Amino acid sequence: MAKRNNNQKDNNQPQQPKAESEFKDKLVALNRVAKVTKGGRTFSFAAIVVVGDGKGKVGQGLGKAREVSAAITKAIDDAKKNMVSVPVLNGTIPHEQKGKYCGGNIYIQPAAEGTGIIAGGGMRAVLEMAGIQNVLAKSTGSSNSHNVVKATIDALSKLRSPYTVARQRGIALDKVFNG
């Protein structure tokens, strides 16, 4: 019995780090914010982080703290709470989609194999973390990192896979593509 308990403990220990390391994170923006008080200026930091598993799950988060590392840690925790599932077909998205958040507008469309991610700034980070390899994207309106990231998440959350569409309409999968 002692061997079983040791083996069970060994099996349980490696599983915990795997769960934490399955998500990759990317820092999109780090802002230094100054608050003027009677005693002088107080500096703090605001971090925007995108977290994803590269297999269709992505989330964004905002963290604020006096230290940079604490702000990034808070942002990662917030991003893990705000995860969205994205349908990824052959390394691209199933159909074109528009996303909007406040003043930020984005447009994404599927691309052929080998195109890569044609996007910039916060949009590129979100698409990479979602596991999308080929996509064409355009950002119009506000270039604020907060708005662009949230508009991209909005567009990705609106995507529907062909299987879902076929099930909702009650038709065969090939009818979805051929009409």
C-alpha cells in the first residue's frame, strides 16, 4: 500500500504544473499611471495581458498595481477568468467576422494556408494565443490597446463552426458549404 500512495502522490504532483503551464500569456501593453497627491506623485502600473492555449481558447485581462510584476500577475489571473472558445478550422477561422468595442472596430477573415497572421498590435497577440495561424485582419477606429483587444475577443466569440451551423439549421454538413 505504501508504494501505491507514493505512486499516487507522484502522479498528482506533475498534474498541477501541467494545468498551470497549458496556457501561454503575452503582454500587450504596460502603462505607467501617475496620481498626484499632497505628498507628490504616486506611480502605479496597468498591464493588459492575453492568455491562450493555442487550441481555440483565449482570454484577456487587465491588472493594476504599484509593481510591474504584480500588475502582470493580476492581469493573467483576470484573463484566465475571461476565457472564450474559438472554432479553429485548418489553422484559420471558419468565416469572416466584424467585432466592435467602444471606438475600436476590427474585421477578420479566413486566409489560405501559408498566409500567416496579417494583423498588428493587440490583434496579433489575441490571434496567436487562440492558435490561429492564417488570417487577414484590419483594425479601424480607435487604436487604443484596450479597445482593439476587446473588439478582437468580441469578433472571435461571435464565430460559429460549420458543425454548429449545420446542427442549428437541421441540415447536413455539406449543405452548409454548398447551399
